[in-house]
Amino acid sequence: YRSEQPLVILFDLSPSMLAQDLKPDRLTRARLKLMDLLAARHEGTTALIAYAGDAHVVTPLSDDARTLAALAPALTPDLLPTPGSAPEIALAKALELLANVGEQQGDILLITDGVSPDAATAMTAQLAAAQGVRLSILAAGTAAGAPAPLPGGGFVRDGSGNMLIASLDPAPLRSLAGQHGGRYVELSADTRDVQMLTQTFAAQARERTLALQQNHDTRRDEGPWLALLLLPFAVLAWRRGLFAMLLLAPLLAGTPSARALEWQDLWQRPDQRGQRALDAGDAATAQKEFSDPARRGTAAYRAGDLGTAATEFGKRDDASAHYNRGNALARSGDYPGAIAAYNRALELDPGLADAGFNRELVQRVQQQQQQQQQQQQEKQKEKSSDDAKPGQDANDQQQPSNAGNKDSEKQGQPQPTDGAEKSGGPSAAGQKPEKNDAEAAQKNTDAKQPDADSATGNNNENTKKPETKSSADATEPAQPDTTKSEPAKSGSESNPSQSTQRLTPAEIQTQEQQLRALPDDPGGLLRRKFYYERQQREERGERPAAAGERW
């Protein structure tokens, strides 16, 4: 037997919870007590409602206490869009949650530092109309109190500008809890407060169990008595031997083949067996047992079969199915399909904030991927252009060299000075001004110039020597250009490939982290959700009721 006693926790996020009469402040101590209470609660369903000037459901009734404990650190006053203190609105939300699940009885725990007289009167009327619902209070604060800080800085002040001291008044809180069958407990430094509340909830759960046992019949298994009908056949088999066995043979001959089943399988539906397999981590078996496409898609998603999961989710046309289909497509890398699925989910349910958040995330990843692809294409173009440049440079160098040889042949008896100048000309003409190789070629030309000058002194004796020297000077600078262009080519080819190899693992890792990682700030999603709920309420004309104390 497992208790299903519901508990709804109302958590006060008014500015006075930031008062520092409890160190470090009331809110931090209350959050820690909330986590301790959830850790000590092993049975029953639990819901959490945060309230200030308005109330918002953080989590509905569920037996997953770990999720509530994970959200507890995100509870801060700036989480709610409407400042103030309206516990009566939070109580109405709690009663609505209990009514939605068909519960006539349940417990409500109010974690607060005070309730205004108007709010206490309204809460008394609400609880009087709801029979079987008990209210317990965990009070945070001291009688001395402390100033209540504001989120934007400063402290709460009255109409005259005097600073208000948020002190704990236990009398109205104790009276409110006592009138409605609950327990009043003040926040303590040890675990006594949590133990007292846990014992109170457990005692009320036992009372509910006894009431159920008194109002319901208890079934007893009388099947073994049917074995008495087999005794005459057993006596006949003892006395008649083989003849009796032959009489039983026709009954056994038509026995169909049976599939091995566990004892629990006889009393469970296929979907129950599938859920049991899914809880045990056997997603493949769960996928075979489930008949609902949504549940089959969930099993396939957990098994890592993202294609099957997207197909199964696509068989249903509701917001949740399209949202889950978008998650499966995003994990598989189909970003356009995922964005389309999120858009369809938002069309069916505009309030599905998670779908909008995931859509923005996938759009950013898709844009990054497109930018990276464009960068890679540009690098490929640069690489191909760099491959073509060395060949062009070599042709340019050969053409001036040949021109230099022709000029030397046509001169016949040229002046050595002109020949020396022309020998340096092709070297300069065959160079690229923007390249560093031009400087090296110019140095080589300058180094050859003294040879040409020395040849001018012997020009009258032998004209062939300047011609040979000029042709040598014209051809030699082309060799440094060619040798220097090859390292430049290899460097241009190696750098893009090395940069691509460095970027590719980082790109993959970044995409996986963005798609799989949970938000570091869980309060961000809650804040967006609560602001959207307030916008919807304002469109319907619903506004928080005015109260005397709004801090």
C-alpha cells in the first residue's frame, strides 16, 4: 500500500521574506526547510505554489519530490511579476489543484512570515467552504523583526516615509492553523520543525487509510477450494491406473502453446507492463508494449532511436506531441524540421513556453552552423586561388627571362651599362610588388650588378662576355622566386586545413552542449512562464485583489 495523501505548499515570496532577522535572511532559511521537508516526504503527492501580490503554480501535484527540491533555490521575490503579499489568492489556487485531481481531503502548508487581517478573514471563509482540507503554517521570522529590503534597493516605508519593521506576530497564524485542523510551527535551527510537520502529515494520512479500509470491502481468494473438485479424478487415477489417464488425455491434447509470462503479467495491461519496463530502463521492451504513439515515442526517445521517436510523435496532432517531436528532430540534427514542429506546438498551445525557448535555441544553433559553413566555403575559395597563384608567378618569371635573352642577342655590341640595366629589369618585371619574395629577388639582382659593371671594362675586347653575363643575370633571379613561392603555397594549403581540424571538434561539442544542456538558471523559465500567465490574466480582466499590506 502506498499513501496518496496530497500536500500543497504555499511559499511566500513577498519583500519581507528578505528581512535579515534570521541569518542570512528569512527566504534562505525557508528554502532550506522546504528542501528538508521534501527529502523527508517519501509518500504522497506534493505541489508547490509561489505567491506575492499574485499566485502562480510552480509544480502541480506529483510524487516527484526531487523536481521540487531542484526548483527550491530558484525561489526569489523577483521571480514573480506582481509584488506584494496575497496568501488568499495562493490558497484559492491550492484548493483548485485539489479539486482538479478529485481530492476531497488534503493538507496545505503555508510558509510565510505573516498574514494581514484581511487575508486571514478571506482564508477562513475559503477553508470553511472546503471540508476536509487542513492548513498548517511554518512561520519564518522573529518578534524583534528587521527592515524589509526592496528588490531595487532601499527598504519598505509607510506613507509618512518611516521605515517599516517586518516582525513576526505568531498569534493570528497560530489561530488560523488551529481553526482548520493544522499545526503552527516556527522555523528552528534544528530539524524539530520538519519532524513535527512530517508527523502531522503522516498521522493525517493514517486516518485517511483507516477510513478507506472501513468503507471498502476486502477481497479474499477462495480459489484453492476448487481443488476439491479434482479429488474424485485423483482417486480414479489411483485405482484404475492407465484407464483413468486415457480419460484425461483428450483434455490435455488440445492445450494450446503458451508464452512464458510472469505472475504480474496476468494482472497488468500492456501499457502498465510498458511503463514498468520503461521505469526499469528497458526502453525497447516498453516500446513494444505501448499502444499509444506518444508513449511509444517516449520509449524510442529514451532508447536513442530518434527517427522512430519523431515518427511516433508525429502521429498525434497536439502541442505536447509536436513539442516532443521537435526535441527528437533537434537531437538528430534536423533543425528545420525541429523549428517547424515547435511552431506547430505554439500554434496549438501559445502558452507552451518551453517550445518557444527550444525554438530560439535551435535557431541560434542553425545560424551558427550556416555561418561556419560559409566560412569554410570562403576558405576553400581562398585555398583554390592560392593554388593557382604559384603557377602564374612561374610563367611571369619565365617570360621576362626570355625577353632578356632576346634583348641581349639583338644588341650585337651593346653598351655594358645598358646590358646591366636590362639584366636587372626582367627580374623586377617578373616580381609581385606585394610579395616579400620581390625584396629577396631585388637583393639577388643587386648582388649580380657588380659583375655587370666589371664586364663593362672588357666590352671592347669581347662582346660575348656581357651577353652571357646579362643572360645569366636575367635567369638567376627567377630561381629564388620559384623556391620562395613553394613554401608560400604549402603554407597557404596547410593553414586552412589545420584551422578546419581545430574548429570541427569544437563546433560539434558546442552544438551538443547547447542542445543537451539544461539551463543554468531554472528560474529564468519560471519567470517567463509567470509573466506570460499574468499577461493572460490581464487580458481576461483578472487582477489581484487589493490588500492592506503589500510587503
